[in-house]
Amino acid sequence: MGWLRLVRKFAYRIRRCRTLCVALCEHGLSFMDNACSRLTCFEISLENASDQHASTVGEEIAREIVRAVREALTCSEGDESRALKITKEFFRLNPPEFTGGVEPLEAESWLEQVTKTLDILRVTDEGLRVSLASFLLKREVGYWWKYVSSTVGTTWVAITEAFWAKYFPPSTRERLRKQFVELRQGMTPLAQFEAQFTSSSRFAPELVATEEWRCIEFEEKLHDEIKGKVVGCMHRNYHTLVEAAAHVEATNLKMDQDERERAITTSPIA
């Protein structure tokens, strides 16, 4: 039966094409799956079909194949076009490269900026996220990722976990946590101290897990002159507490300035 041989030939080629379609979008791949399943059913039905019926079925199969392949390729081209557009936009935003170094906060900052850029562009495809991010790993970091990716895989979770383990290990996190625990205002201006407090608190999230705990932790680290005047107010809103502390600091500075001016005014003239 000529049509049966032709169908089997198409079936073989379509199934080989399906293997190549793994890299296509899920929508396009579903069409190839559908074509393969239809071909299997048609092959079985053709085993006992008459030549006239086989001809009709064969024509239907040919139309099915053309439709499936066209739609799969169209979807693939759409994905490729979108990936190219995202790639151009990603590099247009000039994301920073990472070349390694001993400062862990630089590593943290790099990964945070790259992640934000990918999120802004709504890059959800894991393969594309990994490709774009890994392209920014230069020098020894690039060699490191080339080696690590062959052992941990190339998913987004794999690359971020491997990156944290290499450049922001638990020992570093513990050191930064200890720095936050020991942080005190001292003679640092309140605005600068508050910025340090906010930035460092991420390394000890359990100490500032609630608004109340954050307020208590901030109060304890204030200069004694400021702390003595705000603790009794029992502020449990962080922004209100910071404003109150800033007001106390400004008042103290004004009093100190007035005192110095009076001292100059009342001092005997030589």
C-alpha cells in the first residue's frame, strides 16, 4: 500500500523533528506531540484499510503534518524574536559585570542588580536568565561558573545557590550579623546611623522581624543622650521613632550651639 509507506515515512521524519522541538516553546511542542499521536493512530487504522480509504486518510495526515509543523515553527520564530529583543534590552540597560574579589557586599549587590534587571524585563525563561547572567561573569568567575555549571546544572536556582555559596558563604553572613549586633551610634550623625542600621539589619532578620522588635533594637543602639529621651515614649512605629530621635538630636545640637555662643559672649575680654 503506497499510502501506508508514505505515512510511515512521514511518521519517522515527524518523530525526528519532535526531538529537535524540545527547545521550542511549549505551545509549538504540543502540536508536534499531537501530530505524532495522530500518525500512530493513522498507521494502525491503515493496516487494514482499503486503498481508497487509505488515500483519503493519507491526505488528512498530510494536512495535519503541514499544519502542525507550520504552527510549531511560527511559535518558535516568535520565541526567538522575543528572546533577541529581551537580550538587546538587557544589555542596553548596561548591567554590571562581576569579576570576583574579596568584598562580599559587591557580590551581593551584583546579583541583586542583575536579578532586578531580569525581573523588570520579565524574563521568566530559566535558560535565558542563566545565559544572560552568566555572560556577565568575567575572568576567574567565568571559569568558575563554566566548571560549576557542569556539576550543579544550569537552572536559575542552581546558579544563584552556587554563587551565594562561593562569594557569600555562611561564615561571611555570620560575620556581618555580628557587626549588626555590635552596631552602636556613638558620635555618628543619626541620619547616617539609621542608614547603617537599615542596611545591616538584613543580616539579622530575626532581630527585626516585627515593627516592635525593630524599634527596640534601634533604641538600644542609639547614643545614650538620645536614647534616654525616646525610650520612655514607647514608640512602636519605626518611622515615628526615627523622627523622634532626629528631633532630640536636633534639639541637643541647638542647645550645644547656644551654650557655646553664651560661653563666647560672657567670656572676659583679654
